[in-house]
Amino acid sequence: MTMRLVAAELVDSRQILPGQWLQSFHAPELASGSRAGQFVHVRTGDYSGLVLRRPFSINTADPATGIITLHFRMVGRGTEWMTRVREGERLDMLGPLGRPFEVDPRSHHLLLIAGGLGMAGVRMLADEAIRDGRGITILFGALSASHVYPSSLLPDEVEYVVATDDGSLGHHGYVTELVPDYEAWADQAFACGPQPMLARLAQLAAGRRDRLGVAKLGRKRGGGKSDPLGSAAARRKSFLQVSMEQTMGCAVGACLGCTVIGVEGPLRVCREGPVFAAEEIAWPASA
Amino acid sequence: MKAKRTIITFGDMRVGKDSDRSKRTPTVRKIKSAIVAVDRTKSPAGARPRVETGSSAVADLGAPTAPRPTLAEQAALDRIDLSIDLAPARGASEHGGLILANPILVASGTFGYGVEYGEVVDVQRLGAICCKGTTLRPRAGNAPPRVTETPGGMLNSIGLQNPGVDAVIEKYGPIWQTWKVPVIVNVAGESIEDYVEVARRLDGVPGVAGIELNISCPNVGKGGLQFAIDRDAARAVTAAVRRATELPLLVKLSPNVADVRPIAKAIEEAGADAITAINTLSGLAVSPDRTRAFLGNTYGGLSGPAIKPVALRIVYEVAQVVSIPIVAIGGVTSLDDVLDFLACGAVAVQVGTAIFADPELPVRLGDQLRAECLRRGFDSYRPFIGTALPKRTGASSAKGVEYRP
Ligand SMILES: Cc1cc2nc3c(=O)[nH]c(=O)nc-3n(C[C@H](O)[C@H](O)[C@H](O)COP(=O)(O)O)c2cc1C
Ligand code: FES
């Protein structure tokens, strides 16, 4: 669906974790026209001098009910304002924006990797994959048990594996340490979270072919002429797609404010992204 | 095959809806039945003079809007003349002036090349489009992050990322050519030769209606001193581009100077058709952990409502020393802002940062200006221009920034 300005009515708002909110909006155009990985740019009240919209991943979208959800942390005045919007009020949303995750039709097993709020970036892909009959495992990393995304908010079909930095729940350590156990099982991986996490995953993904041997991969994908970097076809063939974040102005590709550095030059997160194949990004060497 | 299965289930960890309710501070917040960019009924120009509250993003589709104008009212609205020639001096030449259907433009760098907002904005109803800064060769721009919000505004350090003038002409020229809205190409460079060469290549390109020189760029020939803060360089670059092209020529002032008036005069004398003012103010933001500057480029340009008083002051000063048209830029978010700038001597305004929150604003401002003319009984918006300027010459305010803090 092409982007448009939509009046989205708040129908439910709750704090699902300390400082983290899940809000449901009635916005049929967005609910039926969006794909996993896309986002909306939400206008906040400008009573306090806030001049920019706030971008949010579309956390879930249900065409049947016309409901989309957004999951966010209260980090500043814009998100604080949002937590105080009352049911029945309508927010001005521009969307759906950006390019979605690209799932290869031949992929049976999808690995989703989320760090903290990154869950919002991949959450909708779980619904799409289940609808399409694919197996889903979500690896989730958080600081501690109290920051772990509630499993009750995930579909039953999902296998949910947790890592916490302090070991208070699940694996003691980083979520990236769980990945090697799943890299043979997974046909594709999709990640969203802090930049160092994504950089580490990109590093793991780059070495995967060698570790697993190319025979299997050669049969399933690869081979033939290569698709241009950044094309939907190339992304489908890539093992790892990441959803990136950057501060934004326009969110439609007009201001060039949201770039990240790609191997072929600057990339607009709002237009070429927010989803990229890991190979498109020039990851910092320190990762 | 999956290696490890660590399936974790939870007790009810979530904070229920009711408990979070009780945490909420009951707020007495008046939701103004608003404006907002969600009224999709595209009625003819200025049809619904609406109350612009500008203070809430809460969209209320059920809000009563002013009734559609009667046929007679519509005819009266249609008679109001919002057109303006930004290059009246060109009128005599074969290329003619730069005539806009209305005085609301979109500012360079905030509206891309006019295509990005797609169907969200009806570009044909804009006065003109100033495209992103264009240089001779492609530029990759500055290190990210490049934008951040500040109180009442934002900082940007895009660094003139653009594909170079040839690619701009090739990619967008054919599109612009089909539009009735004039496109003004914003031109940047690091030497006079750069500016001249870009202007030459734009000259005669169908779809290019004019040039706006962004002179807030370091002048490599003068050790990086910005053209915009150096009167002689501003004069020289304007004169050189004037000789290189017949296109209407606008020159954009920087506010980062002690006294802008000698610079504005030099630009007028060098043959500019109009002056646009202002570009962003130099600023800085600190990273959240306070270990460095937030922007990848350290410094950024401040824009948005926060800079409106500065822009007003500069327009007010410049209007008293030049006689070419002035296009005001800086923090426009409402009809009141437009009227303020007109009162200080501008003949048109550009909308920049406000587009990000409200992409339909520029088109709506045109409609509102038309409705305001009707309400005041004017048949054009000209009576709004210059009303706040000093009535006598030699007034102390004509001397420039003079205030006692
Ligand atoms: C993201 C961004 C990019 C800009 N890029 C340019 C540019 O390329 N050339 C230019 O002359 N001005 C540029 N500007 C300045 C604007 O055209 C305008 O002068 C300034 O933002 C003040 O207007 P505003 O307060 O309405 O935004 C840019 C401004 C912003 C916010
Ligand atoms: S936010 Fe403006 S180009 Fe991406």
C-alpha cells in the first residue's frame, strides 16, 4: 500500500513492562496494507515544542479487526505524551513506511533475534510466518528477567528462547551466543536491536556458509546470476536481514537525515530500510 | 535440527491494564478539535477557512469544519490574486520572470526533489519547490547521526548529500517538466567556479524555473570562510552566476553574521533577482552519555519555530536596505507566521521543518491566506506586505540589531 496520512484511534493502552507500552489503534488502512518490517511516523502533540514525528515499527497488524499495535519505551517527551493519550482519541500517523522483511518462499524455518525493544521490529514477522505455515523461533535478549517480553503476548506456535545479561532468566549472557545452536536449523534470520548486537550477528552470518558448507546452501539458494545489492531478490537470498534504527526527520526519503553507512554509500533507513540485508551495511570494524 | 530447547514460560508478568490506569496521572488536557492533516476532502482553494490551533496532534475527524463556501463565496475566493513574481527584473528578458501561483514555497532540504511525499502532498498546489542542495559532483554527505530534535526545533548536518547536478537533471528534469509548479534548484559549491558550472548546466534545462544559491558553504579559495559571511565573496559569487545564466537567481542569506545588511546589499548590486532568508543557525547537541557531540558532524544547523524571531529580525532589516523581493524562511508553522513575515517586508515564505510533522501544511497555508484575504476584503495579499516596517526612514530600528538586554 502506498503511504498516507491516517487518523488512528487509540483503543487500548497498557504498560507491559516497566516503562514499556503496548498501544492498540484502530487503523484499518494500516492494518491491511502493511507488511512486517514497515513502520509508521506518528505526530505527537506540539504543545511543548516537539517539531518531529516519532517513528515506530508496526508491532502487529490484524486486517480482520483493523487493529495495529505499537510497542515503545517511554524515552522522552514525545513518547510520554503518547502514554497519556486517551482511548477514543485519534493520532495522526503517516504510513506504512519503509521496505519490509523479505522471506524466501522456500524458507521453512525462520529465526528471529531481538534485543530489548527490538522485539517490536520483528514481532509482526512471527504472525506472517505462522500464517504462511513456517516454523518460528525467537531468540530474545534483555538486561534482566524484569525486562523480558511476556510470552503471553506471543503466538503459541512460537518457540521462545531468552537470554539475560545478568542470568536472572534463561541463558546467562548475550542473545547472540544462542545463535550458533540455531544457524543450521534456520533458513533465514531476521534481527532487530542495538547496533552492537546487529554487528555481531552480521559477523556470525558472514561465517555461516563456511561453517555449514556450501552444498546445502548451493542447492537452496545462491547460484545463478547475482541480484543487485539492496534489491528485494538479493535480500531474500541473504541469510540475515536486520532492521536498523536512526533518528529521522521526514521518514519518506526527502531530508537524508536518517542515513546509515552502507558498503556502497549512505543508505536512508526510512526508504532503503529500515530492513537491510546484513551485507549491505558497512559494520563498524570494532564489532 | 535444533540443538537446544530452552522454552521459558512466565507467570503473569504483565502489568495489567487496570493497574497501569491507576498509575496514570489524571490529566486535564483539553483536546482541541483540530486541524490535522487527516481531512481528506480536497475542496477547492481556500474553501474552508479553518481554525488553526496548531497545538495538538490528536486528529478529530468528527470535528465540525466550516461549511463549504457558497458559489458566490467560492467565486470571491477564486478572484483573489495570490500570484507573485520573484524575478520582476527578468520580466523584460525573453525568459520572463519567476511567477508563482501563490507565495508559499517549500524550503530546500526538507522536500527532497518534490517526489518523495508522493500522494500525501499535491505538489501542484505549492507556490514553488526548492529542491535539495545540488553540487557539481556527487556528495556522500556527513557521518550519521544527522538530525536531532531540540526545543522548538531541530538540528541537521546532512552535509549536502546529493547525486550531483547531472544526475539531478537526468533523473528529475523530465518529471519537473510535466509539473506546473515551478522548481527552483538550490545550488551549493566550494568555489565560484563550482557555482558557475552548476548554474551553466541548469541553464535552459526544461523543468528548471530558477536557481537559489546556498552560499552558506565554505569557500575553499578563501580558507573555508563561508561565502555567506564574507560580503566580497557573496558579491563575487552572485555576479559570476548572474553572468552564467539567464535563469531567475535567488540568493539565500545565512543568519550567522553580525550584520546581514551589507551582504544583502552586495547581493542585490551583483544582480540577484531576489533574496531568500534565512538558512539555519549554527548549533550543537550533546550525546546522551555526554561523552561527545551528538551529531556525527559535531555541528548542525538549527531550524524550526525556535529560529522564527531571528528570521523575522533579518527579514525586517534586509527589507529596509534592498528593493528586490525577499522570500522569508524560518520556523513557519501557521498562517500567523506567514502574516508576520509579510508584515516585515517579505513577499513570499518558505516552509521547511514544519513539513516533517505536517506535510500538508504548505498547501493549507495557501488556502488559509486566500481565505484571510477574503475575510479582510482584499483582492490580493499585497496589503499584508510591509505593514510592520518603520514608517519613517532613519528610524532607530533601521540601524539593525540594537537592543538593550
Ligand atoms: C534537514 C534539512 C536540510 C536542509 N538542507 C538545505 C540545503 O540543502 N540547502 C539549503 O539552502 N538549505 C537547507 N536547509 C535549510 C532550510 O531550507 C531552511 O532554510 C531552514 O530549515 C529554516 O526554515 P524552517 O525553520 O522552516 O525549517 C535544510 C534544512 C533542514 C531541516
Ligand atoms: S528521515 Fe528523511 S530521508 Fe529518512
